Amino acid sequence: MAGAKRVSEGTVGRVPPHNDAAEVALLGSVLLRNKALDEVQSMLVKEDFYQRGHQLIWDAICAFRNDRPNVSIDLMSLTQYMSGKGTLSEAGGAAYIASLTDSVPSSTNASYYAEIIKTASLKRQLLDMSIVIGDKAFDETADVKQSIDELDQKITQLGTNAGTGSFSDSGKLIGQVVNTVHDIQRGNRTVGVSSGFRILDKYIGGFKPSDLVIIAARPSVGKTAFALSIAANMAFGNDPVPIGFFSLEMSGATLIERVIANKGQINLSSMRNGKLDPETDARMMNTAAALYDDSKNLLIQDTPNIKLLEIRSQARRMVREHNAKAIFIDYIGLVDLNSSNVNMPRHEQVAQISRSLKQLARELEVPIICLCQVNREGSKDRPPMLADLRDSGSIEQDADLVILMDDPSKRLDENGKISQYEEADHDDGSDSHLTVRPIKIIIAKQRNGSTGAFNLNFISDYVCFKEIEKF
């Protein structure tokens, strides 16, 4: 308690961080040079100003620009506008507004003044947050994990200047889109994170930032193997990037076994049973050594029934600390909402989880690729459809991209039994002893693209997928 008392005494009477001179210089710069407003309007909101009068003046400047875009903002036009709105007196009157231009070192430094104001504003927000943290720590009714998640989100927003409430006019967005297209043409920017499968990338253009992606199939069709193949291509491919993988069903060691079998073309059962001939054992060691060089690119969290709040928190850390470019979750049906309402129906829980994951994708600006099951009854004698997604229709609604997987050999025959797997020749004629079966990949929903379908070969011995189509 003595330590708390010293902190309290040290903060009594302290004025929150602010810089009056920078606020005056910024407002004066805008009045002297209207182009300065274009440079700083997206950087600040009225709450970033400390003085109440400055908040009102900035708010009036921005509102005037929106209401009368063809009229120059100067002392006379602004004071008349504020007088009409009834805010001129509270802001200090016409005399104070006129004095703002007297203390401007250089109107060309508007962006510099805005940065000073923004920094002070962030410090005040951080100070406010510290008070909230203290209040929550003493609130015995608060859920501590939920409090941590909320605070973590706010800190992330502070660190990335997110959630400022600023807007962009369409002119700026048009220029941004055109520049992005030209960067892609020149090879200076990628469309999305490549899946490693050329035909899939041809359909979707890579996994886009802020997208919620659903990969769905009946049990045992190979959705985990497919997702892990994509993840391994991202983390250990020709252009490796860091990714996060939440495995709620398998241990991290099991996932790595599959990755080694996939990349090394090694029979997974033989690996697990320790029945490897010298040549295969050497290939396993070489594969493991190659994967180890990029091992930091695959971040695995394998806690079963992990809470949604913990997924959100750890995903933020993966992006913030390791620059993860994609997040995988296997699978949504095992995510624990951790709701205080124990009687909430499962479909409502899944709806909240789905909506939260979409919000997280937008917050982190990375694709979140989430696995999901489809109803057995709905796809027992036909390919799966969007309506077959299990637990909640909100998954279909929230998702930007839905990929369904269809294995015809898993369908029921006229006797209600699943047909037996048959050996199929590999597409290049090699490894004919392998059990290979075609899996149809269905692009069932793509918010910003077309739908379609294609086949990939699933090599069950290596738990990997291989392309059939040639380009």
C-alpha cells in the first residue's frame, strides 16, 4: 500500500500531456494555408486537441470543409461559420481565432505540429487506460481475461494509430487503388499471401488481408491436411512468411510430423512407427534440417478448447511481435466462447465467435483462415453447399471466402455405406503404389471474386495435396 500511496502522491496535480503551442501553430497554419488541412486532416480528430476551444475550432474547420468544399477557410469565413453554429464564443471569440495566425513559425510545418499533437493525445489515452486498468484490477465482478483482451485491443489500436475515427474521401482512395494496381503490375506488391497452389491462387489471388476464410468439409476428408499444406507452403515455401497456427485438435508435435512427411514425401505411418530405411531416414533428417532454418515462421499454439479471448490475444502477439501474415484456426467448432451465459445455444456462441474472428482479421489486417465442419446429413449423397456449414448460418454471412472440400469416395452408396478407397495412378506416373484420391475444391463464396471448382490430388501416405492441372 505504501508503494501505491507514493504513486498517487506523485501524480496529484500533474497536468495531462499536451502542447498548447503546437495546437495554436497547427490551427494557425490551416487558416494561413488551406492546403495544410489536406496534409493533416486524416491525422487528427477533435479529441486529439487538449484545449476545449481548440477542439471546437478544429471541429468547425473540418465541418466547414465538408459543408462548403469550394470556399476557402480564412478568419472571416470561419468566424461567421462558428457564429452560425453557436460555438464561436465558447472557442474564445473572433479575437482569439484571429490571434492564432500570429504564432505560426511556418505554415509548411503543419504535419510536424500534427505529430506533436497526436503524440500528446496518445499519451493522454495511455494515461486514461492506466486508470481503467487500476479500476478493473479492483473490480471483483469483472472477468479478468475479458478485461485483458479489451485492454490488449486498445493498446494495439494505440500502437497502430487505429480507431481514430478519421475518414478518407473517394479521391484519395481512387489514387490509392490505382497505385496499388501499378505496384502489383511492377511486382512491387503481392495481391495476397500465396497458398502455394497455383490453381487456387488463380481463383482467389492469394489470401487477402482482413479476410475471414472458411475451409469446410465433412470429417476425415482432409481439411486439416489441406490447411496445413497451405500453412507449410507459406512458412517454408519459396517466399516464406511467418504465420500462426492454432491447433485445437492435434498437438504441435503431430502437426510437425505431418509437415515433415509432406515436405519430405515420407510415409507418415512409417515415421510414427520408426520403420524407415536408411535412405528415407536420411531424407527425413535433411527435410527437418531445411525446415529448422525457417522454423520461426511457423508459430503453433496447440491448447485444446482454447478460449476465444486467448486466441485474440495471442494472434495480436503473433502479428505484433513476429509480423505474422496469416492466422490459421483448426477448427471453429472447438473454440470456447467463455461466455458468462452458460445457457446460450451453441449456434449463438458460434455466431459470436465468427463475428469476433472477422473483427480480429480487420483489426490485424491479416487473413484468418478457419476450419469448419459441414453437416453429415446434408452432404452424404452430394457435394457440400454453403447451407451445410455446421452450427451457425453466421459463418457463411461473416466469411469473405468459403472453400468447401468434396470427397466423392466419402459419399454413401445405395446401401447407406461409404464406398471403399481405390488406388489411383499418380498424375506423372511415379509412386504408383501410393493411395491417391482426387478431392474437389469448391470456391463456394468469394466476396470480391468469382466462384468455381477444381480438383487436387490428396496423397494420404504423405498427408499432402498435389496439383493435377497443368498451366
